[in-house]
Amino acid sequence: MYVLGIDLGSSSVKAALLEIASGRCVGSATFPEVEMEIAASQPGFAEQDSAVWYRCMVAAVRGAAEQAGAAPDEIKAIGIAYQMHGLVCVDSKGEVLRPAIIWCDSRGVPYGDRAMEEIGRDRCLAHLLNSPGNFTASKLAWVKENEPEIFRRIHKIMLPGDWLAYALTGRICTTPSGLSEGIFWDYHDEAPCGFLLEQFGFDPDLLAERVPTFSVQGELTRAAAAELGLAVGIPVAYRAGDQPNNALSLNVLNPGEVAATAGTSGVVYGISDQKQFDPESRVNTFLHVNHTAETPRLGVLLCINGTGSMNAWARRLLGQLTYDEMNQLAGGIPTGSDGLMVLPFGNGAERMLGNRIVGAGLTGLDLNRHGRAHVCRAVQEGVVFSFHYGLQIMAQVGMTPRTIRAGSANMFLSDVFCETLAGLSGATIELYDTDGALGAARGAGVGAGIFRSEEDALASLRRRKVVEPKAGDYQQAYYGWRAVLDRNLE
């Protein structure tokens, strides 16, 4: 018997089957093999077609089930992880009205800034713990002003994972955690924020029905089951944004524990039981998957948009090297990349830089000394340096990790990346054999009552590698990079 996890990213969709008895991954597949397209018709725009998400999901699920040799009736629950902060709009018939505006789209920034000013900074931060910034609510405000005909036809808004669950079950719903990531949640009242909806002129009925994160949230329809090759009626029993879900997959559930990812974007996500905030909203606070009003569990999230996407750009630039080859080349260059520095901020407005669009860039390039290997290392160092810059902001709200847990994937497969992050931050890096799809599968097992608790679901989690901090020239290289960033922020 198995539980199925689906991880809807902005680059691809991954599906994984977890064997319930052993806790082993017995099948996984990712589709497409190359990154999904992000449409950018104007600078700062980022959209995707939800129909493409669905097709990729079908291919990934079928691939994982075939690899596992799983019969349709052996899959007992489905969980969904998804790219956060996106906006999907549907009409009264459930038809999608426009392409999804995804997380790295910057068009909502001025709408969020204006709302913060008009509501008042103190009131916003006291109730929302964040600026409306560039999140789902502000993206919807852009639609309201710039596409009024579409806005008038909206029946419900959804996050990407809400829409995928709807496509599987026919039920439109969301979670409190999802509402918090859209900046619709009032932490004081533990309910959707009425004054924010009023500020933007949104009817509260636009929000989907709320369901618990771990719960039966719908059942697989006959049409979806036929396309997936699965049995009708399988419960969708869990959904969460990719970063809360990643934390779940790494058993990061309690105050002081910290998870990280370095996929398309780079994230550090730490758990707190305090309703705290960064006065400048450079790091953001959301409801964690195991939050309750009685036992608060909040995720403090640092996001850098252009991490894996920066690495992917370098890979294309350098002639389609494999990532393993890039990691090997980077390992042959000393710390500091011989003076070559990379700012990895070319993927939209960066929250930790005050929602500014700084852009990516190479600095210190010497055409006589620098080659492919220097670029490979400078990109990885630039990403680590941006992580460290953000960790210093997180320290201001009481989050100073001694240990950072991550999946053994993406940029964490690089020794240079891990050793630089450990050496610069002083934190031990623990790598685990897990990913977002497996986290979603475990969550589904909890939501369907197959596992007794989150701890029971994670009992089979295994640590693969530990990277301890070591002495090196990391601080000197970082300060040189920081000087370049400061000049770009002037």
C-alpha cells in the first residue's frame, strides 16, 4: 500500500510513491525534463498556464506509479505541495480566467506598498505580521485595476495547490496556512483579515472554503482518476506550500528548527512559537502546517528568488554542462573565485532587498584569468552569500540557526555550496534523503489517518550527510561581495 505525493514547482512537477509499511520511496518521476516555461510579457511579469501544470502532473504520477508497479487501488491517499504566493482565478463554472500569476511576478509590489501606507504600518504588522508586499492579495489588486472585466467574472481565487486539488477533486478549498501565504490572514483574530479585504475592495466570498491542512479535502473524481490511471475516490488529504511542506519533509516542526532549499528559489524557513515580524518585511511569517491557535507554530521565511535559476542560467551559458560537471569545476577554484563575484538577483523583486529589482550581474571579470570554472564557483558563492545576508536579517527577529536541514538535492548536492554555507554561517548542514513530493506523501498519510501523527509519518526519515563548519576565507569573500551589493542598492 502506498501514499502519493505531488510537488507542483515552477520548473517541473514531481510525483513520488511512499510505501506505507517501510517508509521507502518506491517510485518517483519528474515532468517535464526541461524547465517549464515562465511567460514574461513585460519586465517583472511571471505567468504560467495551469493546464500545463495538470498535464505535467499526469505524466509525473503515471511515471511514478509505473516505476513502483503500483496497482490503482493500492494508493490510499494523495498529498499536494505547491509553489507559494501564486494566483489562479476561476469563474462560476470553475473555468480558469487567465494564466496564473506566480510567486516571482513583481506587478503586485506598488499595490501592496500602497495598502501598507493607507492601512498603516503598525496595524498591518500587528495583524498580518507582514506587508501586503508582492503576495497573492496584491496580485489580485493588480487584476482588479488592470483587468476589470476578468475581475468581475471571478468566482473564487486559489493558490496553485488549491487549483490542482480542485482539478483532482472538483472541490474548491484552501487552508489557513494558504491564506496566510497570500497575506489574507489576521494573526490576531485567527481568521481572514476583514480590513485587508475591505482595503482592496475584495468580496470575502472570493476566498475559498477553509479546511485543515491535514484532512480529507476531497476525493479523486472519475475523470481525474481515468487520466491518472488511479482509482476513483482516493482522498486528497493534505496540501501545503512548498516551503512549509519542505520543512515537514525534514521533520522541522518545532520552535528553533530550520529547513532550507536551493531549487529555483532559495529559502531558509525557521519555526517559531512567537507572533513576530521584521519591521521592514524583508523576511516573512506564515502559519506552519502544524499551527493551531492553542499551540502556535509559525514559519519565518527568507526567500531569494534567483538561486537555482541563476545556476541554470550559468549552465545554459556555459554550453549545457551537467550540474555534476559544474560542481566539479567549482571545486577546483579557491574561495573567492579569484575576484569574480555574482549577484544572483535576476528573477524579479527581492523581498529581502525591500522588493527592489536589483538584477543579476557579474563583477570583477578578468578576461585573461577567469574561465568556466570561475563562473561555476562564483555563482554558487553568490547564492550562499545571499543566504548569509538574509540570515543576518533573520537574526534580528530571533532566528539564528545552529543546524540547517535540507534535502540532498539541487544546489545542496554541491560540496562547494554546502561547505561555504556552513563555514560562513557557522551552522551545521544536515542533508536528508527526502524531497517535497515525499513530504506531501507523508502529509497525506497523516491527513488520511494512515499515520497516527507527523512524528509517526517521519519515523523512517534518514540523514544522509553532515557538513560541519570549517575555517576558511569565507568572511573575506563575503565582505567583498557585500560591498558590491551595497553599491547596487545605493
